[in-house]
Amino acid sequence: AQSVTQLDSQVPVFEEAPVELRCNYSSSVSVYLFWYVQYPNQGLQLLLKYLSGSTLVKSINGFEAEFNKSQTSFHLRKPSVHISDTAEYFCAVSLNSGGSNYKLTFGKGTLLTVNP
Amino acid sequence: ETGVTQSPTHLIKTRGQQVTLRCSSQSGHNTVSWYQQALGQGPQFIFQYYREEENGRGNFPPRFSGLQFPNYSSELNVNALELDDSALYLCASSLVGVGEQYFGPGTRLTVT
């Protein structure tokens, strides 16, 4: 079975500072990796995905994540954060097994708080 | 393109009652998954439906059941509600064989 560990439950930063949210996963087979963002009282929005190909993936709003197979990590980074980036961020994994059941296994989340 | 929608937004039930939550998939998607998100936790997989059949289940008891309809919409039914069932219930749709899932806004269930 796969599992996801988000190493920080809360990350406070100042506006325009860089940030890294850490994610490690465990799986005996190949996986897909995702970052989702959840704003207060809302559902989850897909932020980034790694399915195959380049190990560095980028979002349209400046976030990026790098798949590191040897370290089983998929850390999320942004060079300069905005107040509007304040939200809960979830790392998730699903099996790349070729089957039709692609359940997502989530970490417990990291609350990013951007202060002025 | 219409995203995933869920109804109702909120509801309050009493322990022992039954509840039905509804979900409409994103246009073009044929697979629906349901997740339970307790306060302060990440979502937990309940089950997935494809071609109107359950296609995988997480660690939830049989009193959690579901349906998928020919138009790919779905229902989550929970019988004999318990206090611990209080949570945000999220529906996600996807295309079979494709990794990413797209989530609705959720239904907040409170059991008193």
C-alpha cells in the first residue's frame, strides 16, 4: 500500500519570501504524484501533477515541484509567495499500475500562511 | 465545460439517521470517486465507481454505499449515522485510465 508524509503541518512565511512544502511518499510500484490546494470552506483544486516525462512540473501561478525517485519526494516550491497563496496544501499519490482503480492517497496537509 | 458539482452544501443529521449526498461529474468524465475529509485531516478514499459498478473501496464499513447513474452522476448513501461521520464529503471525477481527479466543493455533514 502507498502512503504520503507531509513533513510540516504548518508553514508561516512573509509575503515575497520563498517557500518549500515537503512531501515524501512510500510505494512498491510506480506512482503518479499530485499537489492539491484547498482554500477555506472549499473543495480541492489540482495545482500540479507528475504523470511521466520531465521530473520538474510547473503551475501557471508560479509553483513548481520536482519528482525525485531516489529520495521518494515531490516537494512543492515557490520563489516568491503572495498573501493569496494562504491555503492548505495536500500532496497525493496514486498507483501507476495500468488498472482502472486510481484512488488517491493523501498526506495530512500543510497549512501555508503568508503574512504581510 | 461544467465542473464537478455537489449537493447539498451543508446538512445536519441526527445519530442513527440515513443520508444521501449527490454529485454531478465534470463533463466528459466517466469515473466518480468519493472521499471523506475529517477536520484537520487529508481526504480518505471511500470508493470509486466506473460503469455503474464499484471499482475499488477504502477502509469504510458497508453502511457507506453508493450508486453511479448512466449520466455518470453519483450518490453516496450513509446508513446508521454515527458522530464520527461528521466530515466534509468530497466527490471527484476523472477519466478511467487517467491519473488526475477533479473535485467538487464538498458537502459538509454534521451528525449530532
